[in-house]
Amino acid sequence: MPNEEPGGGLEADGLTKYYSAIPAVRGLSFTLRPGGVLGLLGPNGSGKSTTVSILAGLLEPSGGVVRLDGQDVRDDILSYKAQIGYVPEEAVLYTYLTGPEYLSLVGSLRGLPPAALRARIDGFMTLFGLTDDRHAPLSAYSKGMRQKILISAALLHNPAIVILDEPNSGLDVTTTFVLRSLVQTLAAEGRMVIYSSHVLESVERVATDVIILNDGRVVAHDSVSRLRELMALPSLEQVFRQLVIETDIDRMASDLVTVMKL
């Protein structure tokens, strides 16, 4: 079970973020209950990364509030962060450390007891097939291997809320399937998962609800099946195309091939 018993859920109420006078997120609201998986979709510049940073407690909103079980997370931001496991889209690792050393550092900062920390590190390294590389520095790890370390670091302290920002980056096919099943298992245990990705198929397969952002605004917020039903489209990809993409994709692809032949 998570280290904190899940209660009423995670709520964003009117989240807004400005960089100077430029809005990155405008009036975002949602409620994520225990056992729910919220998918965040949107093109580059839509506000996804800003939203994730606010929800992870790394960025202060210009307006609005994040609540956990009805309480403003700013009232005790350290307690809130202690309940979050976060896989960032781009992470800066201490590449001179080995995988176990990095996880040991993270676990120590999380206040995990040494025996439990060692057992969890050994378990993650084994399950992710990293045991043979346990003495190698992270600088020698491939992108996919580093991503496995980041996922392990996010799960070390048994969090109640898991935030995944492009978690499939660099992963092989098998681990991608494992991650998908992991998200479903976490939700089945009553945890809350936020899954931000450009990979629409992954979001469609794991999300109970999805928010589609464009230009900092919510253009759709519903279950995947409900969105498909409302728009009479067979897949989330086609819903996304209809709501967000203004470019004639097929025409652009054809034009690119034409340019190749000039």
C-alpha cells in the first residue's frame, strides 16, 4: 500500500501559469480519484510540461490551487512531495554514480530505512535486467537503462501519486509493455497516476480519463471511450487530430517525400 492512505484525491482548481505576460496554462481544473489514471495530451507548447511541473510541486502557479484530499498542497508542500513519485521528461543524473549508488542517494533523501532501501534497489535492478551493470557508472548506461533507473527512483518510496512525463523515452518494447501493466497495477492498488505523453496509443490503453491541452487551454476532458463516442471517431488519435492538429498531415507527408526527390 502507499505510504499515505489515499483519501479524496488530487484536485486542480483553475490552475493558471504565466511566464512574464505569456500564458502557458489557463484555468486548468480536474479531479483525480484514487485508482484513476489521468492522461495528459497536447502538442509541443500546449502547457503539458508546465502542468506536470506544477502538479509535482516544482513550479508555483500564477493562479489557482492544487489540493490533495481537500487541502491546499502549499500548506505543507514537503508532505505533499513525499507522496509523489515523479519521472521527469528530461532528468539530470549524477552520471559518475552507479545505478545502485544513485538509487541509494534518492532513497536516503526520502528517509527510507537502510535495509528496506537495499532490498528495493536489488529488486528493481534485478527486475529491470540491470544487475550486470550495477558497478558501471550511469555515464555508461544507454538512454533506456537510465530511464529504468529513473522509474525505479520514482517508485522507491512507495508513493501514493505517480507522475510520469514521457516515461517510454528510450525503453525497449518489452519494458514499454511492462510499464503499461505497471500503471494499471498501481491504479488497481488505489494509487493516482498522471501520465503525460506524446504516445497516444499508450495513453489510450492506460488512462481512465484524458485531458487534451492546446495553447494552454483544455480542449477536451473526459474518458477515452466517451471522447470517441461524442466525436464519433474510432480512436484517441483521430480525436486528437480533430481537436488539435490544424496541419493536413497526409499532405505534409506527401510534400516531404516530394522534397526528398528534388
